[in-house]
Amino acid sequence: MKKSDLLEKINKTAHKMKFSGTFYVKSKELNLTESYGYANRSEKIKNQSKTRYGIASGCKIFTAIAICQLVEEGKISFSSKLNECIDIDFPYFDQNVTIQHLLTHTSGIPDYFDEEEMNDYEELWVTTPMYHIRDLQDFLPLFQNKKMQDAAGSTFHYNNAGYIVLGLIVEKVSGLTFSDYIERFVFQKAGMMESGYFEMDELPAKVALGYVKKPDGGWKTNTYSLPAKSASDGGAYVTAEDMIHFWEALLNGQLLTPEMTQTLLKSTAEIDEGLFYGYGVYILKEEEAVVKYILMGYDPGVNFRSVYYPDEQLSIVVCSNESEGAYEILKEIEVSI
């Protein structure tokens, strides 16, 4: 399909659903991006190609890469147990929980937000003020003293707390705050110069405010819907273009050795027929062959999807500053290319 025809199709879908956000598509033959809606509705500031969006759980892969880098340096191993990595007391956790379990959501540890049990992330901050959640340690009271949900090494059960623990391991082993580590050893290495872990009450320029639709049809920002600062289980801010840079850097060996990159992207935990989880990334396969790698994220006022097709060397990124819309734009692009 011609570039102009593809853009026309995407524009039609975006306008029909009143999409707010930015998409970016890149392959050997194609380089296309467009933005829609407002980064700030009150001030009528439009979303642009350089607008930075929250991507929620879409950035779990950054945490996984940090762990892989520390394994490469010989500071930890995937078989390392929690009490070998950090000196935080988890009184009811199975002593056999390893980094491998945490990376693949098979640890069985209690979660602070179980997406299979809870529908509304905002519910968390009714009893725990979100403005107190600024460091990874601040998440601990939400799950530290709870009992195991399942045995260590159990089947896949998506777990946000596991990635908070991984972030704490990164901090302990590296001696840096988690956000500093990722910005230095992932974002800068990948050329993601606009990306970062920002505080909700100190947002820099060119950040899209997240919007949540109210029952009366109006909109409110997600300022009181999320932790004050993004964490190791999600919430970093990126541009769509930066995520294109990320896929290129990851697959070109700029972040990890080729061998460790394959470990990161290896199908480890089976979720459904043909769908697997590696380290911080979903993997869709057909007859043992990888079709695409998938990143996704959802928070109130945040919707993110990104895929990479290795055979076609095709990257697609869709960022939205509303709770829905990214998946629909992604599917329109996928079926049209």
C-alpha cells in the first residue's frame, strides 16, 4: 500500500474514534508518523511527534534489560534468590523465588495490583495517598507482608509487584536509583533522548497529560490516578520515535550482547496457544517461528501498544494519552500494511 493511502486509512480510523495520541511506523521501505488530539485539552495544545507519553507496563522490558545487563556483568544471575540480592524482609515469601521467576511472572508472590482481580487502578489510592509513592520502597507496604498467591515456579500470573522487586534489586546491585540506572544504561544507550521517569507534579515540557473520561462525558486528568512517580513496573514517559529507536537499539546489540538479547526474547512462560512471555515482553509464535514481539501498557489516561516483526524488520508504536485507542490504531496499521 502506498504511504499516502496508508495514512488516509489510519486518519479515517483515528478521526472516527476521536483518537488522541501518536503513531509511528518504520520498516526498510516505510517511515510514517502522525499525531492526533490534545496533549493539554484546557490549553488546546496538540499532540505532536515529539510529545512524551506515559506507557504504563510497556516499560517492564526496560527493567528486564537492566537485570540482564547486571547478569552480564556477573553481579547477579537469573537463578539468584531474593535473599541473595536484597536485604529487605519478605516474611511470607517462598525462599525459592528467583530473579527468573520474577521476570516471567511465575514467582507466585502477592501482587499489589492483581489485574485479574481488580479492574480499577485508581482504587489503590483511596487508602494509600498516591502522592506518597515516589520511590520503589514506597510500594512495599502494599504487598510486603502478604502471603504467597501460588508456589514459586508456578504458571504465568501477571504480577506488577514482581517488577517492583526487580527494580529494588537493580538499585541494590548497581548503587543507583532505578530511574537513574535506566536513563543512563538504557535510554542514553538507545538514543532515547526524550524519555525519562518523571514525577506527576514536576512534569517537564512536551508531556501529554493523561485523560480519563468521566461518567457525564467530560474529561479529567489522571493526576490523582497514578503514583506520583513512575516505577520499575511501569509508567516511564517516551516519544513514539524513541520507542522506534528502542527496537533498533535492542535488536542491533546496543543494549545487550546478541546472546543475552536472545535470552531476553526467548519464549519462557506460555500464556495461551501461540502466545508466550519472555523477559518483560510478549511473543506471538506460529509453528515455533516468532511472528512478532509485543509491548503493551494500560493505566487510567494511558494506552500503549508496540510491536516488532523480526522477519520484516517492522516496528509499530502507538501512544495514547487516553485510556483506550492504541490497540485499534495498531490493528488498523497491521491489517493495512
